[in-house]
Amino acid sequence: MSCSRKTLHHHPFNLWKFLVSPTIKAVDVFSLTIKSTLALCSVASISLILCFAFSNYSHFPLPHINTVTNFNQNGSFSIEGHEQTNISHILFGIGGSVKSWNKRRHYSQLWWKPNVTRGFVWLDEKPFPNMTWPETIPPYKVSEDTSRFKYSCWYGSRSAVRIARIVKESFELGLPNVRWFVMGDDDTVFFTHNLVSVLAKYDHNQMYYIGGNSESVEQDVTHSYTMAYGGGGFAVSYPLAAELVKILDGCIDRYDKFYGSDQRIQACLSEIGVPVTKELGFHQLDIRGSPYGLLAAHPVAPLVSLHHLDYLESIFPNLNRIDSVKKLVSGYKVDPGRILQQSFCYDLNRNWSVSVSWGYTVRLYPFLVTAKKLETAVETFRTWRSWDAGPFTFNTRPISSDKCERPVVFMLDRVESVDGGKTLTGYKRYSMGKEEKDRPKCNYTSALAVQFFNVSAPKFNPDLWNKAPRRQCCEIINGTDGADNVVNVQIRGCKRFESVSPH
């Protein structure tokens, strides 16, 4: 929406097949008359003339036909006859400013890999003399002056114009072998292995615009449901970028009343006619409070990005924000595709329901809970602008007022690779303070005796992301009717016709 619909939040990015010739059957030329031959030639000549006269196809290679796709264990993808898609094919364009960079650079350090990732953080001015620039952060470039462009959103910032042009300035660098331009903010954390997994599903020779919406309905209504939100990051394929840069500057002035840079990008792409392709792993995190409920119920999709972490409570309790993300990243590095993926299992002897969000948390309910309820995010968070209990763009459920209906929570304590292409993660009981003292009244002593969960799992095969999505299954190994200090869980692929039912 335009500037007339006010929001109190500012986020900088708030962002043919081959012409296969028909097979001509061999024809006995001697059976053709001169007249029919001339007629065929005439038709062919007219077709060629019309083709050259009216074709406006852009000057880019024709799209490749992706006939056979191969998936490698490292998460890179290859198309038969073509170079595999990998991180080197992505050029990152990060929107930043000199004044905020020192505070936010730590987020970029979590995912940037020198000599592996490519891209730049685009600043509003040259860095101060006392600012250091180690290899562990993206190199910088200074954006062009944008004072000539119109910007009439009275409550917004002109930086939205500068940041909207990052895709254009990145394209005009003319760097080789770029398939995707990925935009993000200086406080965006990318999970690059999973980003490659997502982008490799699409033909980079076609025009794609990929990203996600805001989690808060109020933000989507105010800004747009058809927009990829820039803080969560979005990707533009090379052919689409080539078309976008032709119109972007003029387009920016046409949408001078818009608030954010990502609004401008989407508006310009709508003029080209390309809609957003939504992927559930891009997280704008337009929420307030604790992200626990959202992350513990992550959809069946690879985790691609996190944003707004400075505006949220720490992902892990008792750790600061940066150390919390580092801990999450430690699990991601061991098994990128499995991070935050849920699995549900039941111990019918003890009437337990267990939800594992791999690499993050385990929730133990001392009673039987349906899968539908377990997959629904608990409202540990509020909407971005109004701090209300919703609505959100996904289903949520409130925290139960009955403390005895709340789960016993375990948080990631350790993660390691083990022999045989497997992982072992440990989760330690998290004390809930005063609420913990009231739990003995709930009459589930066997659950309260548990202090640790050990979860074993095969390393996630990225091939699964190219198939129909399905949550993996798990089973409790030491399922007895007694009290155990440690519970062992094994995650595995679901068997044919297997369903998760609490009975």
C-alpha cells in the first residue's frame, strides 16, 4: 500500500522450452510437385519474415530443458549436461548503513564464508576511518547517490530508494556466472546451504522472483500479500534482473508514495508481469516477543533465513541474541536440511506425546496430543505493529491457561555427527521458574523425572526437498512404564502407509 496507510515499523527492504523443431518425416522429393515445393517455400519465407519483424524476445540464451536433476549429498544440484547449481552462482546484495553496521555485522559473520559466498554490503557512505573490515564479513560498496529520485512517504526513510536499487547496481557489476541475485538486510541471517537447495529447484534461465510474506496479517494488508519481504530475503533470477534494471529507475519514481524498498521492487516486477513464488523457509519474523512457538513448529520446508532478531527475545533462553543464533547455527552446520524439522512420536505405555524440532527443542506432553495440535505454533509471540495475539498468516494456538496442559520443554544442549552418516543431538530440561514448582500438582511425575532427550537421526538427504513434502517419523526407543532420566528417540523416514496417531 501507499504511504497513506501508516505502519510504525521501518524495514529497509519492506523488498519456453527450447524451440524444438518438429520432426519432419522423410518425404520422397520426387513425389512432390514443383508447385507444392514453391508453396512450402513461400510459407516458410513469410513465417521467417513475421518472426523477425515481430519478435521481441530478450537477448538472453534460451532456457535450458531440465530433463534430469541429480541431487548431491552436499546439497548442490546438477542438471544433466549443465554445471551444478551451487553457492558460487548466487550474488548477495545486503542493504546496510555505516551507522548501524558495527552493531549488526555479527549477523553477517554467522553465514558469510570468505572465498565461498559472493556479494557486497551496500552502504550509504564510505566507512569511517576507524572501522575495520575483516574477511569474515562481506566486502562493501557505496551506493550511488539517489537524491534525484522522488520519495514522498512522510513517515518513511529515503534509504528505501537506495536499497531498492541494490539489485540494479549488483547486476551492473557484470560479475560472471551469476544465476541468482539474493537481497537481504544487514540483520538477515541466511542459511546458505538451504538457500541453494531452494533455488536449485527452479530453472535459473527463467524469470523468477522468490521469497516469503510477513507473518503478521496487519503487515501484509498494509504493504502487500504479493510481495517478498526484503528482511527475510528474496531472490531474483538473472533473466528477471536483466529486465528489471531496464525499468527500475523510472519505476521507482512512479511509486514514490510507497514505504519500503521491497514494495518498490514488487511493484516494478508487477509491471513485467512476474508474481512472487513463495517459499516457506524465508522468515521476515514480523513478530514481537519470543520466536520459540514459531520456530518449534517450523513448516516442512528448509530453513532459509531469519530476520529482526534484535527485536525479539533470544532464540535460546539464558543466552544473548548472537550466542543464541550461533547455537542454532551449530546444529545447522551438522545437518543443514534437518534444522528445525519436526517429528512426532508417542509412548502409549506412558501416554506421552513428543514433538522434536531438530537442532532446537523437544516438547514432552504427559498426555496424548494430536499431530494437528502439535504442528500448530504456540503463541509465544505477538503481531509486529500492534502487539496483538493475531491474526497471523499461519495457524496458531494460545498458551494454555492450565499449567498442567503445558509441555515439559527441553532445549538443545549438544549436537554431533556419528558414524554411518548419522547425527546425535542432546536436549536438556529447561526450568520454567515458578511454573516448575507448580508442576508436581499436575500428577505426571514420570515426565518430570526426565532430564535429557537423546535424538538420533540419519543425515537429511536434500533429494527429499524435490519430492512431495512429508514430515519424518520418530519413535521412542526406551518406552517403558517406569521413570527414566534420559529418553532416547530415533528419527527415521516414515514407512509406507504409516501415520502418526495417538492411539
